[in-house]
Amino acid sequence: MDRKQNSLDNVLDVRELLYKIRHNWYYFLLSILLSLFVAFAYTRYSHEFYKVSTKIMINSEDEGSDASEILYNNLSGKNNGSIIDRIQLLSSYQLVFQTVSDLRFDVSYYLVGNIKTSESLFAPIKIISDTVMTQNNPTTSFEIDVINKTSYQIFNDKLDYKEEHNFGDEIQIQEYNFVVERDSSYNFDVLPKTIVRFNSLKKMSKKYQSKIQIDQGEKESNILVLSILEEDQRKGVKFLNTLVKNFIKKDIEIKKESSLLVVNYIHKEIQVIEDYLVSIDIERQDYEIDNQIPDFEKKIDVIYGKISQLEKELSIYKRQDNFYSYLENNIKEIVNERKNNKDGLEKVVALATYEGITDPTFNQLIKNLGDIQKNKNGLINKGQINNPSIYDFDLQIVELIKQIQELIRNNTQINLLYIEDLNNDINLELSYLNALPIEQRGLLDIERIQKISEQLYIFLKQKNYEAESRYEGIVSNINHFDPARFFNMNPVLPELTKVYSISLFIGLLFPFLMLLILDLMNNKIRSRVDLDKLTDVEMIGVIGRNHSAKSLLTDLNPKSSIAEGFRALRSNLNYKDIEAKDKVYLFTSSVSGEGKTFIAANLAIVFANAGRKTLLLGADLRRPKLYKNLDSDNAIGLSTILTGENSIEECTIKNIAENLDVIVSGPLPLNPSDLFLSENFENLIKDLKSRYDKIIIDTAPIGLVADAYMITKYSDVNLYVVRQDYTEKDVVRFVNDLYENKRIENIYLVLNDVSSGSGVYGYGKYGYGYGYGYGYGYGYGAYTKDSDYFNENQNEK
């Protein structure tokens, strides 16, 4: 069966499929029109959505700053996070909730039109209510129909409420308490019916949070594009502009919170120094009065100046030492109490930045700590508390704190060495004062301490001025340079091109799939292609559809396509019979109704018309049909010849056509199979061969009984009739099995009932014009390739 594997089969399949499409074009047209109508209805009645966009620029605050200023900005919040942090903050639930609440989007208005109901930012009425009501109650809708300029009617089927009210009256409907006011700017004569929906603020916030789209123009760009799809463009414009406004406000608040930590710490330190300066000044005055100290000499001033310089340096290291101790205590508090939160870590970062430590390693660790905490806060602000990255950030923070603690201990040891050296230098200068009177040395000590404190006070005041200036001068580095605006533009949803393209595709696909499914579900022989796939048995003839009620060529137009088909079948049989040895032609089929009797009778006629002495023998002794087609009697025939009741001459019918004799089947015997196996049948065939040039035998279907199989031993050519859209594929496989196993020799297929519009391959839908069909039974089971009969009689063939 190599021929079935040939690529030509695929070509034939495509040709058949294309023909089916062309033959059923009206289904495709109807499907396309229907799908386009659905697309039109969808675009007509679906809600239209418009895309509203705005752009913001996040300016860098590091331009023009030195390294220490950049570090301060990064750690204290002036550069509050990266672009990713800003995107997370922009789409955070807290910010969206604040925006939805400010705009009162918990109350939605829908205008009822002739075609559809659409949401609108503005309506002929306005609802005055408290946000607490929408937060605590489920979503519900009220239909409001304005009656006149002073009154309206309100409906709610779910709450079973329908009443008239005046504008401005307070309405209490179960848990809902609100006031309805009329917008006088609307023309009263064209006021549409309005549906008011009270929404949950939480649900609306979640809805708008999911609707926000934030895109970064380019990978390294500082410009963010915010967009949203909204049914009312004006509502989208208002939402985006208010969202950006709240975002800028929130950005300033975050920066001020960080900066305020530094200001408060400096204020605390200044207050301590101020109190100490007051006490030291009082102490000096009392000392001078009590000891009546004269003016110091220049020498003492020089020594005093050196000691003051040394102690100034000493105070710096001591202050760093105190700062390290204070910072370490704060870190221990975070570790011991497990206070790994935003406020504790930001305080550590802000204090470390303020002190101005010059150790680059320390500054880098503090910067890393601040960056990790900001990334963690970004995820928390976005609501991703259970994000695995939170756990990773916590581990990194713990590791950085350990490194900072270790560095603090090392720097503390180094500072102690510096402090020890400075103390030695100061003691050396103090030794020069030993010669001075005790009272002068005491006053010198007081003045030295006073001067150091004053210098520290001046330093702190400068730092306080800088910190307060930063706090008061904080502005957002977010530039809302392209606010959202209302444009009279086309909606982006539904996408007309996409909708109609998909509809057209579905319109083409649906009938194609239906044809394909019907094709797969159809187990009937539909074309020559099916035969080529199922069997290697050669097809020798194609008979067209008979649209006439008559079944014999003698009653049909000799130039009809049916007549031409039989003449072509005769020519094909003659062509293969080069040596003119074939005399006996046996016709059979799978089941009844496939047209074997019709083809056998008409083939006999065309042989007779060609001058061949022809006999048409009715060997169907189960359910004979031949005598009905010939409009003759079935009282005598083949069965009575085989039983010896009548002779050949007595049973021969000669008035059908010139050169054509017919012997019908005769009365139904009780044992047809035994008659075909008898010696009488063998002798009959030999006798008939001597009398006729061609013998056409019409037998019972081989797919039901074994009569035809028993007769094949006497036939020269066996013709198996297949009717399009009638014969099942499984029985054709059975015939192919007979052919491959050589159970029947010289077997050929005849394709019957080919539609005139299907061509030689038989594409299309078929009918059977002459109403042929009957059943077989006698209580016998059908014979198949596995039947005992074939196994027992295979050698008899």
C-alpha cells in the first residue's frame, strides 16, 4: 500500500477541502455576515474606554553637590529612593485610596441613554454624603428620574424603595443617608435619567490601583508616563492629576520626616550646651570675685591658646567617641528589642550622616543600610509584606549592623589613642602653668572649659541653621511637566480593527471547523480520494447520479451522462481484457442499496448494444431486485433451473434489448448457499459460457452473506460497487483485506452515484435517484474476513 503514502494524497485532500469550501460558500458568507453583525452589536453596545496619560520628571538632587552632600541626601531622604521606589509609591494602595477619597469616587454617576448606559464624571444631579457610609455599606445603586426643577423620583428594586423627594431633602434609606441636589447648569428639558452607585472606597481603590499603568520612557530615563483607561476621559484626567498632586505632597512629607529627626537631635544638643554655658559663666564670675584675680599676662595667653587648640581637637574626638557610644546604644536597642523597623533604622542613618564622620568605610556601610531599608520600605508600601525579598533584606540589614558595630568598636579604640596623645600634650602645656598662682590656674581652667563650650555651641548653632534651612527649603524633585488633559479623541477600547478582524476570522473559522468536524464524523465514502486511501483495489469505472426514476438505459437518453458512464466502464473492461478471455462478470457490494443490480443490468445493456451476445443472470437468491427493475415475473429463474424444475430456455427473458437475454433469480430457495455449491450450478455456468459472449451476474452483497464469494470461482472479473456518501469505510477495508490476502482475484471497484458537480473525484453531496434499497436477513449473520466459511472454503476457490 505504498501508493497511499504518496504525497499526491495530500494534494487530493487539499483539492477536496477547497472544493467543499467552494461548494458551501453560502455557509461561509452567512457566517461572516453573522460574525460581522455580532461585532457591530458589540462595538455599538459595549462601553467605550479612553486612554488618559500624564508625564512626570523625577529630577536628580545630586547635581552640584559634593560627596558629603550627596551622601547626606541619599541617607536622610532627599533622594528618596530610585525610580523603582517612586513607581511603587505611585501605585501604592495608600496613595490611591487617598486620591479616590479626595475625589469622592465612591459615588459614581451613570447616564441612561437610548442605546447604552455610560459612566460620567458630571451628572444633572449631585450626591452629598459622608465617606463613612460607603465604607461600611455594600455597593448599591439608585435610579433617579428628575420630575421637575424641584423634585425627583428615586428607585431601588433591591431595597424595594420608590418615592418622590425634593432636591435638598435629606434621605434615609436603611443604612444609606444622603442628599440629592440638582445641577442648574443642565437644560431641564433634556435631563437624562441618572443611576447613582455607592461604591466601597476599598474596592474602588483596589480597582484603580490595578488600572494604573506606569511606564519608564527609556531604561535610564527619569521620565515616567502614567496612564489609565477610563470610560469618561474627564474622570481619568482628574484622577491622574490628583494622584500626582498627592504623590508630590507625600514625597515632601517623607523628606521632612527624615530631616526633622536631624533638627530635633541638634536642638537637644544645643539645649544641653546652653545650660552648661550659663552654669560655667556663673562659676567664672564667682571665682573671680572670690579670688580677686588680676589680668593674665601675655605668656599665660600664649599657653592658654595652645591648650585651647589642643582641647578643641580633644573635644572633637571625645564627641566622636560619645557619638559612637550613642549610636551603638541605638543599634543595640534595635537588635535587643528586635526593632528592625523603619523609624529605628532611619534614625541611625540620619544621625550618622549628621555627625559628618569622615571614615569612608563607615559612610559606605551607612549608605548601604539606608538603601536596603528604602528597598524594603518600597515593598511594604506596595503591600507586598510576604514578599521573599523582605526576608532577604532583613538578613542583609542584620549583617550590615554587625559590620557597623565592629567598625564602631575599632574606631573607638583608635579615638582613645588620639585622646590619650592629646591629653599628654595638654598635660605638658599645663606643666608650664605650675609656676602660676593656684588662683590663676583655677581661673584658666574655667576659661578654657568655657571657651571650648562656646566653640561647640557655635558649631551646633551652625549645624542647626543648616538643618533648619534644609527642612524649610525642602521641595519635591518631581516635576509634573505634562498634566493630563481632556482631548476629544477616539476610544482605545473596543478596538474596532481588532474586533472586526477577530470577527472575520471567526466567521471564516466556524464554518471551516464545522465542515472539518462533519468530515471527520462522516464514516461514508465521499470521493475517490477515500478509496485511494483505504484500498489498493483499482477503480475501473465511475457512474454518475441518476436523476431519473427509471433504472434501465433503454429508457434513458443514450447521450446522458449515465449512459456515457456505462460505455466508459465497458471500454475500461475491454481495455484490460486484451486477449478477450473475460466472459463472466460478477457484481457485488458491501450492503444493500449501493446500486450493484442497477450497474449490472445497464452494463449488460451496453455490452449487448455493442453487438455482444450478453446474458444478465440474477444470482441474488436472498432479496432479488432484478425482476422488479425489468418489470417481469419472478416465478421461474435461476433457482428453478438449479433444482431441475425448468430449463434454461424456459427461464430466459428476451424482450429487454437486442443481443440481451435475462435470467432472473426465481423463487427464493431455503438453501441458496447449497445451490451455489452444487454441481448443477457449475454445469450451468459452463453451458452459459458456450452460449454467450458476456455473462453479467448480479449477486447478493458479499458484506452480508457468502453467496457472492462462492460464485467468484466461476467469474473472470469481480466488480465491487461502492456508492458515494452511502458505503461505509470499514467495509471497504474489508474488501481491501480480501484483495491483499488473494481471497478474490481480479477484483475492481466501481464508484456509483457521482454528483454531476463533483467531477471525477466526486467532491460534494450525493443522492441516489432511482430509489434502490433493500435488506438482507433470513436470520443469517453477516460474513466477514474472519468468518468460518472463508477459512473452510478458501482452498475451494
